[in-house]
Amino acid sequence: MNTRRDFLRNIGASALMLQLNSLSTFADSSDDNEQPYQGKVLRVAIMGLGGYGTRVAEAMKDCTKAKLVGVISGTPSKIKDWQAKYNIYEKNCYNYENFDQVKNNPDIDAIYVITPNALHHSQVIRAANAGKHAICEKPMALNAREGQEMIDACKKADVKLLVGYRMHFEPRTLEVLRMRNAGEFGKVMFSRGNVVLKQEILNSGV
């Protein structure tokens, strides 16, 4: 692998192979998607109504296993906007000071924490103490001690804790790791995976 063109050609071929593999996986699992989901729906309150919170809310509109039913924000105007856009009841709206009261709200099963990283620790523990499952965006905490305290709080409260990161389990990621370990990329000095890199590969014509 002596030139940038060689590298792009090889990585492009790898990307194509991963796409074909994903299509095969989709075909194999298509029968599972033909039956509508009939199970329990997880009722979620989103904490943190910024850009990523909005993306999650939009994605949940098409979700059959979870539903946006509440919001938690420090900005009253955002709460009003989300109430109107997502048909959220007033009783399911909280701010950062009073959201512990969600303990008394049977309409909410879980709190999805999408706030600045430094707030994850305290907010997940508060959610657990309120008896609600916690979904926490990455990074989970600022250090291992905080992370362990979050885990301990959820175990003590008998609620689930989910960190919003799953890429390391996806078939494409696992295949890239296999290829790297097999030496198919040569000596890797640096790697970064994102949509921009994929577009550069497609535009290269390989």
C-alpha cells in the first residue's frame, strides 16, 4: 500500500464489502420486520432539549418500542415548544430543579439524559433515586469513580442503566476490527470513522 490512491482503493473495496454484508444481514432478518410489534412500549422523558435531544425525539416518532411522553429542561420556552410539537402533557414536563418529582408520575418509565457530560453523574443518580430507568448519552461520566457510582445507584434502586453507545457491537464495526487485526489495512497510524470519510471514499471513484 504505497500511495493514497492504493489506500482509498482498498478502503473503498472494504466499505463496499461491508455494505453488501449489511444488505445480506437485512435480507436475512426481513421476516422479523413483517410482524408489527405488540409488546410493551417504553415511555421516555428526554432531559436536555438541545440539538441531539431533538434528533432523538424525531427518531422516536417512528419507534414502535419507545415513546416520548415527557421533557426536562431548564428553558421554559423549549418546554412549551416541545409540548406543542410532540403532544406532551403539562404534567409530564419538569425542570432541572423539580424533576425528582417524576417519582410520583406513573406515565414515565425512563429518563434519557442528554445534557452536558459533567451533569450525567448527578442526573442519572437522581433518576435512579426517583425509581426511573436511566438512559445516558456518552460519555457516561467524567471518570471511572463517577461511572461506578451511577451503576451502584441504579442497582440499589433496581432500575436499568443504558449508555447510548452501541457502535462497537455493530457488524460493520466488528468487521473493520477483524480486518485491522488481520493486517488487511497495513500499518494503521490513525483512523477516524464518520459520514464525511465515507463520502470521500465514494467520491474517489474506487
